[in-house]
Amino acid sequence: MKHKISTLCLLLIVTVSGLTFTQCKRNEQAKIDEFVELMNKDCPVSFNQSTTLVNVESLPEKRVKFNMTMTAINQVAADVAANMLDKLVRPMMIQALNNSPEMKELTALGVTFIFSVKSADNKTSNEIIITPDQYNNPTETLENIDPTASIEDNAEGLLQASVDALKSQLPMTEPNTGIVILECYAEGKTMATVAELPEAIINGISQEDFKRNTQAGVKQMVKSNPGMKALIDNNIGIKYIYKKKDGSLFAEIELTKDSL
């Protein structure tokens, strides 16, 4: 889930770190409720163009739930698999919780954290639940996790799972840019995505400049997104096909393991 979920967990902790708790003796639930109230004053919070913290809930039995939406196509395609959420993102969240001084008050209370991630249209949803036992006694660290094994061991299965996840969201308009993602399909050992560019982009930049600027951004996104990196590491290519409204080709970008 992008847009990356690894970036999301870090941004979420940074947001939490900006809060200051009132230092006085209160019962545990009052402290939890205060945390939730402070968080909700700034909600909804957009971490980037694809990820939004909608609100935070205080639930019975010392549970805090973060409700988030994710709209970036590539992030949804890469991170929707539940086993990736469990094997890769959970350790990232646990590490972030344990490294944040501002979160120590909640972890000391034995709070259970629930991170609910949904697509903007609510077609896709996943939850990461982190209990006190899990963050107090972590069994996995980021250093011993192989992201290429987190979703599928089989490259063909990984490719098809990524394509199916993305297709379930289409068509979708990327926020801020107005780019519309129309199609996604497997082309041999390549994941191909077809997008329609708005006239404002086409008229404001040459094809050469668009390709050069977009390629640099896409490379950085793939390198920093564990799910997309897993495709590349399994020798699966990633192709972006950008078209004008009349269907004619404007630019095409293709990434492989060697080109990164």
C-alpha cells in the first residue's frame, strides 16, 4: 500500500513526534484519549500526494486505530498483498514505534496499535495490528528481511498479483497531476501501465523533457518502494506508457534491473 508504505510509517511517526503530551498524572485511558484528540486536530493529514491520515480512533481495551487512505497506483499495486504487510511493513512500524520518544508514553501503557490502510474507493483494505508483545519483543528486524520473498517466491506469480491489484483500482486519476491510469497488463516479464496525460502537461513540456524528468522520478520511486523493488529484483520489467487524449503515444519509459 505508496506511495509508499515504508515512507508512510516514517511520516506517520514524524507527525506524532510533533505532539506534546500534557505532563500530569491521569489514568491510562485519559492519556490515550488525549493523544487521539491531539492527532485529530490536524486530521486529515496528507503525507504526500498519495497517502492521507483520515483520523485516529480511541478504542476499548487500550487500542488506538489510525485510519488511512492511499491513492497512488503504484503503491496500491505493490503493497496490497496482505503477506507483504505482515512480513515487511510490520517490522518497519515496530521499529518506528520503538524509536520515537513521543510514542514511549503510549507503548509504556501497553497500547495496541491498529493501522488501517484503504484505497480511496474502499475497494482494497488491509490492517496491521501491533500488540505490546510484538513491539516489546520483536522477532524480526529489517536487516534480516528479504523483500523479494515477502510477496511471492515465484516471479510470474508476483507479476500477476501486482497486475491484478492495480487493475482492480482502474481507472484512477492521480492527485495533483490529473494523469489518468487506464490500463495495466503483463507483457511477457514486464508490468505495463498505460496512462492518459492532460492537455496542460502535454502543452507545457516537450516530450524529451517529460521523459527525462519523469524517468528520474520513477527510478527514485522504484528504488525506495520495497514492493516495486521486488518486481525489479525478480527480473520483472516496469513499463510506463503515456498517451495523449487522442490515443497517440507521448512518451514511454521502461525500467529493468540493469537500468536502475
